[in-house]
Amino acid sequence: MRKKGYLLTIFVLFIFIVGAFALGAFDRKEIRTPDYYEVNTRSMFKNNQWEEGKRMLDEGMQYYSDASGLNELMGRYYYQYKRDYDKARYYLVRAVRDNPENVTAKQMLVNVEEETENYSSAICYVNELLEINPYWQGLWRKKIGLYRKQNNHVEADRLLKRLHQIYPNDSVVTNEYAYSLEENYIKQRKEGKSESAISSLYELVGVMPENETYYMDLVNLLLQQGNVEEALEVSGKGVSRMPYSSNLIMKKAGILAEEGRYQEAIAFVQSRMKYNRSARLVSFSNALLAEAANAAKMNDPYLLYGRLYEKTDSDEALDYLISTSILRGYNEDALSYLAEAKKRRGEQPSLLYKEYVVYKRMGNASKAYSLLSTLVAMNPNDKDLVDELALNRLQQAENLMTDGLYSEALPYVNSALRNSSDSELKALAMSKAYACNYELKRYDVAMEILDSLRVIYPDDDTYFVKKAEIFCHQDNTEKALAVLDSAMQDTTKLEMRAVYASAYEEMAVPYIKDMIEEGASGFAFDESVKLLRVNPSSVEGIQYALTTSDMLKRYDAYDYYVTQARSIYPEETVYVVKQAASYLREEEYDRSIDMIRPWLNDYPNNQGLVGAFSENSERKAYQLIKAHRADSALAVVDTALIFDSENRSLLLAKGKVYEALKQYDSAHYYQSFYIPGVTEAADFERHLNGLRSQSLNNELAAEYLQGRYGEADVITAVGTLSYTHRRKKNAYTGRLNYAGRDGGSGDDLEDQVPGGQGIQLQAEWEHNFSPSWTTTLSAAWASKYFPKLMADLKVSHEFKNDWTLDVHANYRRISTYSKEYRWEEGEVQDWTFNGWKKYDRNLISVGAGLSKTYEQFYMGGKVDGFLLSSNLYFNASAQLKYFMLDDGRTSVTITGGLGTAPEANMIDYAMPATFDKLNTMVGLGGTYMFNKNLSLSVMGTWHTFYSQLNQRYGTLDSPYEQIETKYRNLYNVHVQLHIYF
């Protein structure tokens, strides 16, 4: 009895502990992912919910204190909301320490250092940002502004000038540069630095060529310096750029009038009045005519010499007339007098040169060029003439190049290059020769010229870009990129790094694209990595790196570049989707869902975001189903369906969730939306029928179990009729068992029990506390053969890895029989059967079972311990099921067991069995579902057990028992018919 008490105590304690788990006695707080805290806090801050966001941020920092994104948000809170610069700096430094490419954190650090007047630190952070994104104009302007706050205007102006050179067409940069030049000019003029002011104004009119004020100021300063001709040239350029500027027209005409060059002034004003008939200009023209008329009244030497020459043909008068007419711009007079001189003196070089000057001024390029060629032929050693001819030829080449006629321009360039002795002209000619040969695709010649220019101008920063362009056009892009990469490594000029990086990206992008199209994914990946090392913010570089790393399954690289892209472009949804793909691959569905969900508030129709959210939600739902958290899985799928309501895969997942919840009607409804492929259509239809069958709440079963001994024609049978009604969390079963036994005089050695009939009434209740915890209680009463009383308790738990553990305990009041004999007096004296003696005994059993479902297989086993008449016995059994069809019912079953006690079912069904000696059992059977309402199961088992049969013989004084002991074979066939409705 002591053993019995120990066994019951252990069982009760075990059931209590398991029940505590089943009822949810242990509650674990779920820890979210860093992305959950970051994305939600960012959304709250965006909506000015600072304190709510701070509370969530504090919670996240408890678990992820080193997360860059969380530290950045903490820095934002103290910078933007609390204006606590020290704390903001502390968290922002932590953010960039853990992720040096956290652009947002570095931007805020720039602002913090600027507002606390730590300008040098701010400039350092700007430089770090420029390494990530060298094309960021805003950063360049920020850096210029910081230098100005340091009063380092020289460096600021230098950077601004360089920025204008990089972005010559950017109106904002141009206006800022012009404003800087104007400030310098005003300052220089006030300080009396005329030469510097003139230089600044020249730059100003170059930057802002349509600003009348700059031209007027420059002309006035030149006049103050006595540079009349230069002032005339500048005012003329101004009029060319602004033909409707009356002020500039009158300024140039006024200078000409002051110089006594009234004819030029009048001719200039009249030519401009063709386009500008303003009242001011008309009034000025009239005044100019009056002034010229008054001057004409004076004895003009030019007119006097003209009259003298008409009367005397004086050489002195002719020379004066030629010189004065050329000086005053009387081009027709000059040509006429030069023609007279050539008749008298022949084609002297001096006369030809003056004629060349007149034709050049008149714009007659062909005549001027002809004259200059003649002059050079006459005086080949005159360097000035040779250089003038070379310059003229370069100008003609420039005109041809403008029209795209590089082949026609090249002879002019080569001629200038051969004949000129001026180093600057030679360099200019070489530059044009390079350009012509480059455009004509004569890349080897272009490279030779470029290398020669490098000797002349060793500091020319454009050399490496041009060299790389040649290599690129020679289909040697790899070498071109190497040239630019080397140049970037060697240069100390940050602005040149931007130029080289731009050229590098321009050449690398089509090169990588071609390699991807050709299938060279490995090379394309390597080049993408190099491009991102040059320009980490390259959009195409990031896209190609992600594409190729995915092709090569280099997921570590893919994840790295996704993180980099998210840091540089935090508002780009495409990279949110790609990061979600990373999380999906690593099965970090929570991180992905937490990251995407807030974005869907602003972008509910973004296909990429919705698709990523749906896919991760679907995978998460299946993960939760396996973890037996179907309620949570349902919430995940329902959230995804809000944004993607027609996604059939999501609807299928929702059906699978309901299947796990055993809500088979809902499972059938949602899974029916799925459209299977041709090969899976039949199986899927059967699966739907299985769900429909399992959704039916009522089950009626009829069973027949028949056993027969192997060596004797003795039949033992049991019939069963049961009814089950299922609810959401409960199932109720009523069962009626019937057994009939043959029985005679008891003289037959095979008789072990009295004949007759017996019935058993059984009730069973199954309750699901949760998707993972189930308890089953049953009780029964029987009249005969079956256990007279029976009570059973089973508690089972399903683990996340699809293992199920159950513990169970059972009490049975069983009856055993023995034969009684009496001595028969008469003619034949013998021992005769005198009836059966019944013994009622208590049988207590405790056991545990373990099972697992893996795809189409179910594997299970259990071990039971029995206590009978203070003796302990055991039985162990195992079962394997294979579900060959996807309906949840159709299967093939193999089973086996052994033990010193019979299998529990043999006792429950009142089948022959014995204790103490070893019992064995093997079986094979199967179940087939005909339709949603009908299935049939057949099971055959072979039992081998020890049997002891006795009969009394002898005399009254000397009786003895004949005992026959042997192992016997019992063959059972168990047929079950199930009707569902």
C-alpha cells in the first residue's frame, strides 16, 4: 500500500504543475525588436507626440542601449524638443559610433555644434557627411557658412568658387557666388583697392553677364584708372549681352565722344537704335549729333589732310589719313587710302598688316586670314605674325568645332601647333587637338596629346578625368575606373574628390549594368562595391550591389548595403522593402512587420510596402501556428488583410490559422479562395473536403472488435456505439459497449469467464484551455466483463516544435474469475464444476505519452505503469501513421507494444489478457475518408500473451490441479464506421 501511496502522490503533484501551466500561471512579457521601438517612436515624434515617444524610447533603450537608431532618436528628443545640447550630443555621438553612416545623426550633430559655436567640430562632421554623399550641395553651403562664422572668408570664398565650377548651371549656387563677389568688390572699393575691385568685377560680369550695374561699375573703375580702350571693350560686351540697355549704349558712346571719336559714337548709337528706340536714347542721339556738329566746326586735322591729299597727293597726308582712319574706325576710308598706298609703294608688309587689321575689325575673316597668310609667307621669321596666324587658325578651328566639324578643324589646329612659338598658344592648340582627336575617336592620338599637356600643366585636375574617358571609350572601363580611384586617393582637395567621384559613377554605372546583362554577377558585384566605396550614396551603386549580392546569395553583403541605404535614404520606401526582405530571409518577421506597419499609415497603397508586409505577415502567421499561438496568428493575418484584402495567399494563411484553431468551417471558407495549380488541384480539393468533414459538429460511430485464438476456434467480440458532439473548446462523448461470452458447465479447459452478456456506459469530456493545453476526463460503469468502474484523466501539452507530451492516470475496478469444484458422490466419484468465484480488484495506472507530427507522418508512443494487488507492471507501445492523402483522416497505421501488463485497450474492451508474464502486440490498419460525411477504419492486431488454464482432478483426500501454461496468440480485427453530420 505504501508503494501505491507514493505513486498517487507523485501523480497528483505532476498534474498540479502541468495544470498551472495550462491555466496560464506563468506570464512572460514579450520583448519587441529594435525596429519596433525605432519606427513607432519616429512616427510619434513626427506627429509631435514627444512625451509618448520618449516613454516608448526609454523602454527600447532598456533592451537595446547600443542601437544606433534609438540613440539618434534620443538625441533628436533632447535637441529638437528639450534643447539640451549636452545630452543631445551624448546620444548622437553614440549613434554615429555604432553606425558611422547614420546620416541623420551626423546632420543633427552639425546643428548642435553650430548652435553651440563649436564650428571646427561642425566642419568635421560636414566633411564626414561629404564622404558619404559628395554631391550634397546643401552640405557644401553649410560648410561655407561655418567658415564664414569662423571669419575664415578666404576659405569660404575659395569653396564657393569651386562649388560654382562644379555646378555652373545651378542658379542657387550662382547667386550665392555672385553675392560673395559683390561683397568683396564693395569692400575692396571702400578700401581703395582698385585693382582688386576690378578683378572682382570681371568675375562678377562673368558669373552674372546680364547685370547692368556690374558692367557700369567696371567701366567707371577702368576709366578712373585711365584704361579707356578696356572700358570701351567692356561696355561693348555689356551691350552685346544686353542689347536693350540704354545706359550701357550711352556709356560707350559717351566715352567715344569724349575721345573725339564722334563718327564712331554716332554710328554705334544709330546701329543700336535699330533695336532700342527708347525716348532716352533718341534724346541722347540728338544731343550727340549736335555735339558732333559743333566739333566739326573746328578744324579737324583729318579733314584738312584729306583736302591736302586731294590737291597734292602728299605721302605725309596719305600716311596720316591711313593711320587716323584705322584709329577712328573709318574702315571704308582706311581701305581706300591703303589701296592708294599699295599702288604707289607696292604690297609692303606694313600696308598689308594694316589692311589685315581693318578686315579683321570688319569681321571679314576670310580676307583677314588671306592677308595674314601672305604676311607670314613674306616674313616667316616674324614670331608675332606667325603667332597671330596661329591664333587666327585656332579661331577658325573653334568655329568649325562648334558646328561639329572636327575633321575639318583638325588641319587648322595642327598648323597652329606646328608654327606657333608661343607656349600658351601651343598649349591651347594641343587642347583643341586633343578635343578633335577625341571626338573623331582617335583615342591613341588623343592620349598622347593629353600626356603632353600633363607635362605642361602638371596641376591640371581634369587630366585624370579625360584620361579615364579615353580608356572608357576604348572599352577598357576597368582601367578607367582604376585611374579615377587612384586620383581620388592622391588628391587632398575635397572638391576634386567630388569631381572624380562624379566621373567614376558616370562610367561605372553602365559598365556594371552591362556585366549584369551578360550574367557576370560576381564581377558586377565587385564593381558595385568599388563604386559605393567611392560614393556611398550612389543610388545606382546601391541598387546594383543589392541586385548582385542577392543573385550570388551573399546575404551578409545584401544586409550590409540595405542598412547603408536605409541610413543614407531613410525616407525611401524601396529600401524599407529591401530591408524587410532581409528580415524575411532571417525569419525575423517581427522586426519586418514592426518596421513596415507605421509606413503603411502614410503609404497604404504602396505595392512594395504592402507586398512585403503581406509576405512577412503570412510567414509570421505560419510560425505562430507551429508555436501553437493561433490566436496571435489570426491577429497578424487580419492586420495584413486590411491593406491587401484580395491576397489569396493571405486568405489561405487565415484558413490555416482557423484550421489550427479547429474552427474548420472558417478554415474551409478562407482556404477555398486559394487557386491551386494543376498538379495540386485534386489534393487541395480533398483537403477542403477534409476540412468540411471536420467542421461538422456531430459524429456517430459504430465499432466491432473481434478476437480469435490462433489454436482454438474461440471467438471474443465487442460492439460499440458512440456519439460525439463538438463545440469550440469542448467535446462531449457518450459511448455504449456490449460484450457477449460463451459459457457452459465450466468443464471446458478454455472457459476462463462465465458466459453471458455485459454492457458498459461511458461518458467523456474534452476541454481545450488553450491551443496548446488540453484536458480529457472520462468515467464509465459496466455490468459485466468490462471494468465495473473506470475513471480517467489526461493532460496534454503541444510544444512549439510540434511535439506533444501527455500525462494520464486511470482507475479501474476489474473483476477476475476462478472456478470452484465440489466432490461428487455416486457411481462415479469425481471433482465437478460448482460455479465461478468472482474477485474484484483495483487497478491503478499512471503513464506518459510523447508524439510528434512531421509533415505527413504522426509518430507516438507511451509508457504506462500499473499497480495491481500491490504488484507493479508496465506496458510500452508505439504507433506510426502516414497520411497519404491531405484530408486529415485517410492514413495507414503501424503499431506495436510489449510489457508485463496488457495494453490498456485490451482491459477496457474486456479482451483476454494476463499480467506478470511478457505480453507483445503488433498491428497494421488504416482509415479512408469516402466523403465529408463518411469514413471507415480497419485495424488488425496480433497479441501474444502468457495463459494459465486449470482443472481439478484426484480424490477427495488427495485432489490436485492440472495446470496448463503456455503462450497463446490472439488475432483481433477492429472495424470502425464514422458518420459526420
